[in-house]
Amino acid sequence: MSFSPAWLETVRKKVVIVPDAEGDDEYARKLAAQLGWRGSVVRLPYDETKKDPADFLAQEAGSGGRDELARLLAPYM
């Protein structure tokens, strides 16, 4: 009975849900709520050239798409 769930806090993984530009935010929020503290929803700043997270990675080399995506998601990781 001496086990403390707090001991697992450093090994539990966070789950970041990133809906597409046309994604269902309501569904994403419900899913995150089921995950408790581990789940969060991130709405990326989509524009006319980006409609989902993969579009950030598909940008031309040197344009910083991968770095931009990493910067946007860093606070949630």
C-alpha cells in the first residue's frame, strides 16, 4: 500500500491531439478529456497552403516547416 501514482509522473507520456484544419474540435476535446492531464488539443495556425500537420513537414527544405512545427508543439510535450 506504499505505492504512490506520483512516482510515475516522469515516465507517463503526454498525448497531443492535432486536428486538421477542417477537423472536429469537439471530438478532439472529448478525447483529450478522457486522457485527463495527459491529453491536450493543439490547433495549429493553418493557412491556405497548410491544411494538416503533415503540410508543415512537406514544406521545401530550408523553409523551416519542421522547425516551425516543433516550436508550435514544444509547450505541449
